[in-house]
Amino acid sequence: MSKSMKCPNCGHIESNAIDTDPFDTLIRRVRKCKKCGKAWNTVETFEDASHHILPIGITTVYDLKNR
């Protein structure tokens, strides 16, 4: 089972992936919180051959309104 992607700003568990960039065995995604609207980057990898995606890091939190 994959781990939930909690918003690092407000802790809400529902988000949308608004950009995806696969790289070798890693996937970088930009996610946007459905509650507060903040966006953040995640780096994810596959767990063995089961195709469950695990987050391995959160890099940046930013406000899309200011972009």
C-alpha cells in the first residue's frame, strides 16, 4: 500500500499531481493541496515489483498564486 502524501503546509491528505517527471527509477511530482492550495515537490520510487509508490522526499513548498 502506498503512503499518503500529506500537505507539508496544512497536513491535509488530498492532493493532485499537477506535474510528473519520471527519471530512471524515480518520479518527481509537483503536488497541489486540495485544501490550502500550496504546492510542493515529491520524489517517489517504486516499492519492489508490487508497483506501490513510496515517497522518499519532499523538497520545496510554494504558493502557486505567486508564480
